[in-house]
Amino acid sequence: MSPSPTTKSSKAIENEEEIRDPFSVESTKSEIPVETETIPDKEKEKMREEVLHEISEAEKPVKKATPPQVAVPPTVPVIDKSESLIIIEDILAADLEEVYFKMDMPTQKKFKEEGERVSIKIEELLKETKDQTHKIFKLIFNWLKLIPGVKKFFLNQEAKLKADKIMRIKR
């Protein structure tokens, strides 16, 4: 197989003094025909105005569509808390911060809502003339049962201590 006279072998190409790089700037400059096109001034001005108009349109602030406002009902009704209600809630929450933050989020939410409901009931019971210590104890005990993994003895003791503190408010 002898090389044809029109095609060069790879050795012949390597031996050439000058190998043209197809990506070099010099080779592309010479290969691109230079055409000078003159655009009339009126067309230049028209194109300039179109470009300026497009730029100004792009720079205008875009009005974002506001999403529809959805009224989310609060899970616990918002009420003005009386001084006695705040004191009751503080007594109920005492010494439970560590236990509360160890709970998972759904349990925390349920525990908090139930605690608020219990404190409102206790406040109502305190307004009655009859001594309601046992009912207050039961409310607190049932509320504390929401804490996962706590022994009944602890619940009983905590409920009794909290009920006694709350009854001191009434007296």
C-alpha cells in the first residue's frame, strides 16, 4: 500500500516545517473574510433606541403576584391572660423544661395545648367557693401522663406538689 500522491502520510505532515493550528488567532484572522458594511445613521439610531427600550424594560421592577392570603385558625384561642392564669401556668411549667424539650414536636404541641387548657380549668375551679383540690390534682395528673416514659410515682408526686402550690394561691 503506497500512499497516493494527493494524500500525505502522517510522517510527511509531522516533518512539515509549519503545522497550522486550527485554533490559533492568526489562522482565524486570515481565513475570515472582512466585510465592511455601512449602516445608515437612521437605522443605527433606530437599533440603538430598540436596545435601550429592551434594557429599560428589563430593569423595570417586576410585579410579583401576591399569593392569596389564607386564614390559618390558631390552634389555641388567643385570650387575655389574667394574673392568676399566668401564675398557674408558671407553677405547672416549673421543673418540666428538660422533660418538655426531650419530647418530639407533635408530643410537645399536644402537651402545651393540654397544659393551657388545664390551667384555664384550674383557674375556673379556684373561683368556686368549695375546695377543689382533688379535681385540680386529677387535672394535673392526667396532663402529666402525656409525658412519655415517666413512672406513675413521679407523676403522682409532681401532681400533688403542683396542686398544693396552686391551692396556696387561693388561700
